[in-house]
Amino acid sequence: ISIILPVFNAKKHIEKCIDTLLNQTLQEIEIIVILDCPTDGTEQIILKYAEKDKRIRVIENTKNLHIGESRNVGIREARGEYIGFSDHDDFRDLTMYETLYNTAITNLSDIVFSPCKHISFDEGIVVQHNKPFNFSNCGDLQSYCLKDLIGNGNNERDESLFINIQGCIYRNKWIKQYGFRFVDTRAITPEDVLFQIDTFSKANKIKIVNDAFYYHVSHSSNEGSKSSYKDIQKRCLG
């Protein structure tokens, strides 16, 4: 598996993120770190990790490309059978990629999806913000996914269950066959929803793993919480 990791200013969070990738029970991975012109010294941490573990490949953007185009750089460079994505301030259980990969090859899946836990820390205590959901009750899975993504949830929820790409792996040859790419998030958002709609609509086989392995950490510096990301003009273009 190739895990694509765009990195900007992540000095406070990057070590836990990297440690939970390097210590996966599935060791046959490559971690493609795209350094997106950080200004807080994050690159020094990354380069030290890369010196110790050759599974880390470092690509340095010559200018700030933001999340979408940085992920596209990673897709072009990915050599793994499957591709996964990580944000630089998140972490995951150590069995995540072994479980998803075994599910993928057993079921010949284009996409394997697992839910994410949306959390924050309150005085060191983990607080989960999203409720568990039994994905085995979705019926026609592809139809359910697309309705959920396009409608941003349903009458019972005010957000999509399938929005997070970080809990998924995607078959690399299939991604490149269709030319799936992220939008340029300097101009258009939200990139995850658009990517999921594109990929889920063309997948021949999608498999769900009900267990949540990935921890999406909410804090004041999250890109998705910034007014520039939520700009209505950017969302209309999407």
C-alpha cells in the first residue's frame, strides 16, 4: 500500500501520525510525504524519519500546492497495489492497513471503506464527535454511498457518512486507469466529497469494513475549519 501524506505546518502532530504508519502490522507500505513548503520546521522532522526508514519517500513542492494538488503528486508517484491517504495531524490503529488490504484482495475490491472516528482532546481526554453506524445495513451499497455523498447525509444526519477518504484504500491501477484526481483546493472545495463521488460512481466493487481505525483529530488549525476553505464561491465551483 502507498500512503499519501501531504504535510504543511504539522510540527505539533506529525510524529504520532508517522509513528502509527511506520508501526503498522502490514509492513509492506511506502509513505509518500509531500512537503508543501512548511514554515515551522516540520520538514526537519520528516527528513530525520526518512533517514531511518527507507519506506518514507519525500517529495518537496517548489511552491505551496495545498491539499488537492499535493495528493495528486502522490498519486502519480504511488507504486503500491493500493493507495491510501492520511492527513498530517491524524493517526490510526496499527492493524488498519493489514485489515483493509486483506479485505481488498479477498474481495477483489476497487475500494475498501472503513469509517473514521472524529475526535478532539479535552484536557487529554479523547472526545468522539460522530456516532457509530452499522454500515452492513446499507442495502445497495453503491447507491446508498452516492445518495449519502451527494445529499451530504440524509434526514437523520447533517453530514455524509462516506466523506472521509482517509478510512479508504483504492486500487492503484484502477485509479490511474480512470485518471481520478483531486480538485485544486486553492480554488475549489470540498475535495474529499468530489473525489468520493467520482470514485464510488465508477467502482465495480466496493467493500465495507465496519470497524473504525482512523482518528480524524479536530483542532483550531484544521484546514476544513478555516473560513477560506468554507468560502461559498469555492464550494459553488465544486
